[in-house]
Amino acid sequence: MTGVNNYSVFCFVITCVCLLSSVTPGDTIDACRHNNDIHVYNCSGLNIVDVPDKSEIPNNIKLLDLSNNDIGNVTFLNYDQLTDCLKVLNLSKNRIHALNAEAFKILINLETLDLSNNLLTGEHLEENNFANLDKLLTVNMSRNPLRQIKSKTFSFMELGAIVYLDLSHSEISLIEPTSMDLPSLERLDLSWNKIQTLDETMFKMMVNLLYLDLSHNEIQVLTEIPYMPELISLNLDYNIIQEIQVKERMELYTDKLEYIYIRYNDIIFFNETSFPLELESLQVIDMSNNELQCDCNMKWIKEETYDFQKKNFTFICDHPKSVKSKDLLSLSADDLTCGRPLVLILSVFVVLSVGLFVVGLITFFAIRRCRKKRQQKHRGDNSGDYTAVYNRDEDVRVAMADDKNLISKNNEFDV
């Protein structure tokens, strides 16, 4: 199945929606609008709490719109009169928290299923929720609190023709192995989730995937790339990526890759093993709005023999100030210089401070010793110790050294 068929389905849906805005109500059941010319039955925005009964649905309709209602549970849709004709089923913007096993089983010609903006969780999705939907091309489950995708939730055994799967804005942090075994899938939207790692087990069988959107997630380190030999575009914008080392993986697993977007991340540095710069198919790498340090450590890119003139590679510098907002590839090797590292400057400062302190301490004790010797020299023979003597009446008596024979004369001094 090609993307052209998928595009035709979208055109059909958009045409139906546009026509509905100008439809005058004809035959209606419970206020639903039936336009027989375009085979649309529109029950949107009528506060319906349960899916309509089989008897309330006209025959030969191609689009059934049950969006923007209060439906909470989808049981078995026994619309056997629609088995051959129904192509589009819209259940978006309801309160659906549970899908009955094999709920859509009888709708074997369904091509588009919209379950977006509901209350579905990944924990309660089962393998057989999409049983018999062999012709389903598009599944939209965005804006559900899925949180996780369990193993075998989306299986090629049930979804053998699917080309577009939207799981965006769904709080997904866990994707189990074999949870999306969809060889026919061409577009996968996982943006605005909480995915932290990307590994080869996540999309193991997506051998025809063309576009993968992982923007607005929480990926910090990118060292793994799943086997996606037909991948054309990889979007990693608005993550928290600090390290990227995927050259070898991309060369092995994505030899048709044309576009890599890694804008608004936290990358400071990349090297020869980060990107497959020599990959012939690769045309665009956009790394704007990162924290790229364009210093002497990036001179390697000037030494490579790649023909960047034929590529649209954008590596915008953030530091140092002299090259801020400039493209790395526009700089010369002389522009990529390293100043003295802060650690070295601090080390020198500490050594000098300690040295000055030691010199000051030695000088202090030397001066003190010289002064003491000078004082002793000036006192000469008259120098002596004084002794304070206390009696019981707390009078203090001072006795001087005996160089004047004061003790023999029994001299005492009252203070």
C-alpha cells in the first residue's frame, strides 16, 4: 500500500467535512444528519452517550461521524448493512475509556478510524481490538492517556494495510517490544510524549516506514536506531538530547535517510561518529537552537573531505561569544580556537594564593624572630624575669631577677 492511497482517503474525509457544513437536513433519525449524495451520516455534537443502534443507521453510508459526544464504551458494532460500504468511522472527542474485544470486527472495509481525544489507556488495549481490519489505512489515537503500548497492541495480523498511525500527545513512556509490528506502516507520529530511550526493539518490523516523528519527548542520549531501511525523515526536535552517536547504526539501518531534525536540544559537541555525513542520500541535518561549542575540538569537521556544498547541513554555534549564532560550516579553522580552560585558570590562582600565603607566613615568623633577638640584645645583663607572688590577703608582690643582689637584701615591692 502506498502513501497515494492514504492521501486519497484523507481527501475524501476532508471533502465530506466541507460538504457537511452546507448540508440541509434531510431524512434524520434523532437529529443526525444524513446526506445521501455523499453517503455521510453525521451525528456529531448531539450529546449521544451510546453508539446508535443498527436500526438507526442508514444503509450505504461511507462516513459515520459520531464525534464530539459523550460515548463512554464502544461495544460490538453490529452494522452488517455497512460491511461493504463504510470507509470512515469518526469517534473522536468522546469519553471512550474501553473498547470491546472485536468491536469493529464486522467493518471489514473500514479505511480510516479516528479515536483521538478520548480516555483510552494502553493498559486496556488488546491485540484483537482491531481484528479483521485488513483494509484499515489510518488510525488516529492521539490525545488519549495511553501511557504505554503493550506487546502486540498493533499487529500486522490485524492491521495488514495500515500506513499512518498517530499516537501523539498520549503521555507514552513505555513501548514494549513487538507492540507495533506493522511492516506496511509509512508514517508514525509519536510526538509530544514522554519517551526517554530509542532502541532497536521498538519498531522492529517497520521495514517500510518513511516518516518518524519523535519530537517533544524526553530522549537524552541517542545511540540506537531501529532497522528502518526506507526511512526518509527523522524528527527529534524539542527533546533533551546531549549525546548523539548514531553514524554506524544509520549507515546500516537507514540508507535512504534524507532529513534529520534535532533542533532545540542540549547538544554541546559532536564528532565523526555522531552523524553519517558521508551518506549519499542525506540532504538535511538541522541542529539549530542547541548549545553547540564551536571551538578547537570541532576542527575535525574542517579536515574532512565531505562536499558540504551539495548538502543543507545546519550546525548553529552557541559558544564562544565570538561565533555565536554563526553556522559551524561557514567558519574557518582559525575561527575554531580554544581559550584557557577555566579549570586551568582556577588551578593557577589556587597555587599562587597558597604560595603567597606560605611566603607571608615565613616572612612573619622571620621578622618576629629578628625583633626578639634585637630586644634581648638591648636588655643585655639587666634582663631578667619578673615573678608575681600572691599572699593570702591577695596583695601582689613582684620579685625581680637577682642580678642586683635584691634577694639577699630582702627587697620587696608592694603593688
